[in-house]
Amino acid sequence: MNSKLYPAYGHPRGSSKSPWYRIDNSRIYSSYGHPDGRRPSPQFIIKGSKVYTSHLHPMGMSGSPWFQIKDNKLYPATGHPDGYCTRPWFVIEEGE
């Protein structure tokens, strides 16, 4: 089973019907719908309910979480460059 991340209504670029990321074994990879295109290396790492950038992310590894997972949504956390936000940036949808 695959999970995909779709931009939600709180994302600065608005929502999208194309997935920007896919989740595989607690790693998040850019998907075909991402504006910068698909990448073969993980951009984020999930640790519990927190999401950190990986060392392969263009901005490098983060010491603080960039996102917080609540239910099936990702919200920017205090470690995100744009700061904390109460509106979800991504929604997680399960797929096959």
C-alpha cells in the first residue's frame, strides 16, 4: 500500500489533485506532481508524528521538525522556514 501527499487548502500554492510526494517506509519522496519534479532520493523522514528534512533535501537535514502529522494531515511546525501554521499544507491519502 502506498500513501501520497497532496497539497491541501492551507498550502501557499493552494490545493492540488496531483500528489506532490509519496511515502515509503517512513521516507517521503517527491512525486510526479511536485513542481520541481520527481526525485529518487528521500526528501523527508518521518519520526513518529514529526517530519524532518533528510540530508538529501535541498536545504539539508533539519534539527527541528518541518511538519507535524495530525490525523491524515501535515501542518508546518516551528522548524519550517515559513514557521508554524494552523492550516494543513498536505493531506495524506492511502492508495494501492
